[in-house]
Amino acid sequence: AKHVAPGSHVFFSQEMADEVQERLSISNALQQALTNHELELYFQPQQRVKDNRPQGLEVLLRWLPPGKKPISPGIFIPVAEETSLICDIGDWVLQQTCDRIQYWQEQGHQTGRVSVNISARHFHSVDFVSRLSLLLQQFPACRHRLTLEMTEGVILESLHESRSRMAQIKALGVGLSIDDFGTGYSSFAYLRELPVDELKLDRAFIQYIDQRPQDRAIIACLLELARTLQMSVVAEGVETESQLATLAELNCPAYQGYLRARPMPEAELLRWLAEQ
Ligand code: C2E
Ligand code: CA
Ligand code: CA
Ligand code: CA
């Protein structure tokens, strides 16, 4: 706990006011960014562990204000998530992603499945499923090629509601993946009752997998769980050959990470895919 010296509440409240001010200005600028086309999709490949074959992509948003450094989604997504701005951004990301999937399909690029991150407020918005359904009518090539990534927090916020929504999404031919799996404080019991296709194992478990027997044991266990539940697995944040070798020993099916490919813009992605 913080030691509060006499009079220091003035300091803390100033800090809090600055924080609010900063969030407000990020939020306003972000709204502008969406209108001014300063947001861009980046793509990070996912590969099979056994032979490095590309099997899919994750869409990761970037904010590129003209003349400034790119701003990480780790900074602006949490701000957007506080308001319905996240729904506008999320709709835009889905729309753009479907547009690209359709285009790649027409051009004969083999990208595999494409995963999009979905925030809680967006997923739980009233007409999320009907808008998704409309989008798939507009871009029929995206059916069976699109996957939505959600954290367990998003799902557990309202399990009953999530379950019916997830069933409707599955019925549209869209895949469902649990992001950052294992980092929440929940049990895994909820997995039994949800139509989940994939688990993404968080980087926190992968980072020391080749050094800490405990971490290796946890991953082995989660892989076994996924096999039993017939879910696919992607290990996130693979940065070294040694981590990858350990994943291979454990028969982890797929991975994603800086070791082979960072998130990249479309032109670079298509070059990268052509080289594989
Ligand atoms: P995430 O979904 O867990 O995405 C993985 C993050 O790890 C990405 O950060 C990715 O660039 C980074 N990463 C990938 N490989 C490695 C690696 O080998 N080492 C390390 N250290 N990091 C790696 P990024 O792109 O900055 O995105 C941060 C978070 O922002 C994402 O975490 C996701 O929660 C959120 N996000 C990104 N794009 C979107 C979006 O379109 N919509 C929503 N709602 N959230 C998004
Ligand atoms: Ca993700
Ligand atoms: Ca993740
Ligand atoms: Ca995350």
C-alpha cells in the first residue's frame, strides 16, 4: 500500500486528473483517427510447430498518426474499451479484415484462418451477431476463414449470455478462440459448456518453458486438456529456437512469435508468405 503523507492527497488527485485528461485526449484523437484512416491492420503469421508451415494469421491493430511514431494497441485499446468507441473500432477491424480475406481469396493467396481480437463491450453489444451475419453475407469468402479471439474475462462476464452468442457465431461458420488462456483466475470448467475451437497459450507461460520445469509442466497439462477437448492450440510469444524446440517435444501444434514473424503490414505479409 502507498504511504500517504499529510497533504499528499493533493498530489494524488492532480495525478488522477492528469490521467483522466490524458485518457480524454487519447479518446478524442482516436475518434479522429478512425475517421481520418490512421488505423491500419497488421498481421502476424501463425505456423505449425512440426514443419513451420503457415496456418493462419492474427490481426493486430496499429494507430499510425501522420508524422508520429505508431501507437501500440496496448495503449489505445484500453481507452477505447471504456466507451462505445471500441464497438466502432471493432466493427471497422472486422469489416477491413473481411475485405482483405475476400481479396486474398480472389487473388489466390493462401493465408489460412484469420483471427480478430474482440473486446467485451463489442461482443456483448446487442446486435453483434446480426452485424457479423450481415458482414458474412457481404463477404461470403470469409465464412470458415474467420476466427474471433476473446479472453476468458470477456466470456465469464456473462457466461449464460456468452454461451448462446457463441453458439450463434459458430452457426455462422466463424471460429472461436480463447486468448491469453490460463492467465485468468478462473477454473477451466466453463470450457465444457462452450463451443470453443482453439486455445491461445499466453506468452507468460512460454517465456521460460525451456528453463523452468514448472512452466513446462503447465503447458504439457494445457496441451493435454486441449487434446481431450478437441481444441487446437497456438503458443504465443515464441522468441527463441529453444522455446520452439520445447514446444515440439511437447507436441504443441502451432505457434506465433517474433522468432519467425513480427506483426507486419499487408504488403510485407504477402512477401513473407510467398517466401515460405
Ligand atoms: P494479444 O491479443 O494478446 O496479442 C499479442 C501481442 O503480443 C501483440 O501485441 C503482439 O504484437 C505481441 N507479440 C507477438 N509475438 C510476440 C513475441 O514473440 N514477443 C513479444 N514480446 N510480444 C509478441 P500488440 O500488437 O501490441 O497488441 C496488444 C494487445 O492489444 C493484443 O494482445 C490485444 O489484446 C489488443 N489488440 C490488438 N489489436 C486489437 C484489435 O483489433 N481489437 C481489440 N479489441 N484488441 C486488439
Ligand atoms: Ca489475441
Ligand atoms: Ca494473447
Ligand atoms: Ca492480451
